[in-house]
Amino acid sequence: MYSSRGSAFTLVEMLVVIGIIAVLVAILYPVFSSARVKARQTQCIGQLQQVIVALKTYAEDHRGYPPAPAYDGTRFWGGVSALWPDYISDMSTLFCPEDLGAKSKNKDAKDKVYSSYNANFDLMTDPSTWAVGLLPDRVYNYYGYDDTGYDVYDDTTYVRPTPAAPDPPWWLDRTKGLGWRHYPRLMNRYAPDNTIALHCPFHRHHYDDANKRDVVIRLGGEAKVIHLSEMAATISGPGGVTANVWVHQR
């Protein structure tokens, strides 16, 4: 009589197969997870490049870049938010794919014309942090920023580059012909291509404390993922004065 006993799995064989599958999943999961993280980072860089193109078009039309971002209690103004809807029609371009707050409150974020590329913290997770006036920790480089995103000029002094302004900061070396025209801030309508226009901090949670990185993009379109230690480095000037490398950007 024919028996199917020889073709059936035994309990031990089934457990072995399940064990092998579990091991493979444990090996491959970090690989797939890392690939997803990298894909979202690449998407963010692509969005930043679209924002740069829009910023340049805006500057041509308005003879200057949008002012520093602010929140008036109803919606966001200035910064990247100023590009919608005339220069960026798809508002999802304004949200980093790692900005979970914007994802969780998508409609609210859109109604307020929020952008991940305006500020260094997740405003959408805690509405109590919304304040009238200028936003802290901004990542849109109108005035300039240090490694955390705070506005800085030679670390302590804020100076708007106008014809009546004093000499440019020492790190704009006049012996090399550098002046206010080369000031790497979006408040300068002639800002050079080396200007770090935006950086995105929403990818930091994928790194341990010693290896945190941001995506940064220059006005010329060059994008790079950099270690925060690069942003914290300093250079020395006359009389022992120092400036953040992230600030002088040369």
C-alpha cells in the first residue's frame, strides 16, 4: 500500500526550516532597513535640489531671496514656505520624508504652509512650541547659523550687509577681493554658489550620538551628508578671534 509518510515534514524538520528563515530575516532586516533610510535620504536631497532651483527663480523675480521664516499664529511665512504655491506647487516637496510630525499632521502642516526646511525641530508634534515671530533653530540660511542652526555672525554679533554696514567679517578676506557681495547668506541677493542655503537635521535619529549627520545643500546645487563635527569646527582669526567653519563656509 502507498504511504505519504516519506514526503511529509517532521516537526523537527519544520522547526529547522523556521529557524533558518528567522536567521535569514535577522541578517537581511538591517540591510533592508539601511536601504530604506538611504532611499529617504536620497529623496530628501532631491527635494532640496528642487527647493534650490525654486529659490533662485524666486530671487530673480523678487530681486532677493525670501526673508527668514516666521510664524504669525496662523501660518508660516518667509523661508521655504514663501515658495508655495508659485514656485513649488507640490507641497510634499516641503516635507523631509523623515519629518514624522509633518506626516502625522499632514493636513495641518499643509494648511499652515509648514516646511521641514525652515526649522530644526519638529513643530508639528507640539503646537505649543509655535511662537509668533522668528523661529529658533532655523535651518534656512538667511542670516547664518552655527552647528545647531542658531543665527550667528562671528558667533555673537548680527550685522545686515548693507552699503552702510561696517567692513565684512574677517573671514571674508579682503586681500583676496572678498566683500559683502560674497557674504554667504540668503539675505545677500548676490549670495555666491558656495552658500549653504539649507540643511536638514531630520535624519540624525538614524545615527548614534558620535556619528550624527545632516544633509546640507549649497546654493550651487551641491548636496552632501556631513558629520556634525564638521559643523562644529572653528577657524582662528586676527587677535585670537574664532569663527565657526559652518558659518564662514569657505
